[in-house]
Amino acid sequence: MTGELSPIDKAKFVAAKRAAEYVEDGMRVGLGTGSTAAWLVRCLGEQVRNDGLRIKGVPTSTRTAMLAREVGIEVISLDEAKWLDVTIDGADEFDGDLNLIKGGGGALLQEKIVATASDQMIVIADIGKEVESLGNFPLPIEVIPFGWQTTQALVEETLVSMDVLGRKSSLRMNGDHAFVTDEGNHILDLHLNRIGNPRQLAMVLNQMPGVVENGLFIDICDAVVIGFGDGRVEVRDINEGTVEQDKIDFVETDNLFSDLTE
């Protein structure tokens, strides 16, 4: 099955495979949401089944919880875990300071809660997610359903005074209906093109009534594991100031791919 993977999927897989090395026996691990994080869950599940790895996973969405249970990872709640050793998750964009945009999968609220309740957060991504300035990917914000159009108008009005290039927003849809998060909220996607001051924008957005959380992850990520389509990986640790390069080999018959459904 691996021979059928696109270069982007190969990049996601090798990043996840390398990031799995951060997980040690007995750890409490935050499990991210999205296509790249799903690779990580599968890799950890393989270690649980084949190597006897014992971990407790705290998922950031119902779909991650389902996948974790399917591959044999013990799933617990954040309240049960209290605190996590590491969270490993994907990102929609990351910049040179390892600031992120997350929430393309609609799980930004739980993702941010879990990430900030961890000793360290590791981001896994393909090289295409690296940007010079955040904002080309629409910035998601989670809003409560009550008065969401009023909240949207307030957000767009506030963006006039922010250092951004675009100010349009759109309600995320799921078919003919508004997308609903695991917490029962809606998502507004802000089409900003470029965010000049992510820290300021994150603070301003979260002060608005109706806004639950935004998809800017500032000073949360400790390291990023970047995957390339040829199997190379690069690990950038912002705390240590180090950059490491490696190459991951994968086996064509690996059962990680035998039931791939994504």
C-alpha cells in the first residue's frame, strides 16, 4: 500500500514515525486531530501491539478517540490524566518561530487545551506547511451558535485595525448545515492572507464576546518534525535551538497501510 502513497502522504508518515520516538513507556500522551496526527496514532498503535508500549492517550476529538481505540491505545480523558508528558499534533501552518495556525479539522479548542496541559508539544507536518508569515491558510475561530452573525460582524469590524491583508470571514459548513464542533459550537474561518502580529491578533480575538477560542497557537509548540516526500525528516527544537536531519525507511508490506481509509 505504501507504494501508492503520494509524496505528501509519505512526508506525513515519516514525520509521524519520527515524532513517535518522543513517546516512552508509561507516558500520558495528547493525540492530535487531522490526517498527519492520524499517522502518529497508527504508529503508536503498532508499537502498543508489537512492542508492548504502554501509554495512555488523551485524544483531541471524537474521531481521534475512535482511531486510538481501534489501534489498541488506552484512551483516557484529560481530567483523568491531569497533566500530559507530551502532545503530538499536526498544524495547518507554522512559521520560523514555531507559531501555528490550527483548526482546519475543527478541533482547535480541545487541541489547544490539551497542548497547553503538556510538558511539551511536538508538531508534525509536511514541508508544505512551513510559511514565512501566517495567514494564507484561513484562521479558524470557534464561536458559540447564539448570535454568531453578530459575532462575525464584530470580528470583521475589529480586523480593520489589525495588521492583516484580508478581512473577510465565512461560516464553516458541513453540507447544507453549519459545521458543529465537538463542543457544540460553530467555526468562522477568517481569510486574512497575512497576519503581521499573530500574538496581538490572538489576544484581541479572545476578548470578543461570542468567541470561544482562536486557531493561533503562540509560544505553545516546542519542536516541529518536518517530513519530506523522499523519506527525509528535519527536527527543529526551538528551546534547544537545534536542527537535526534524519531519514526514515518504511517497509512496503507494513500493516500500517493495509487498512488505510483516509
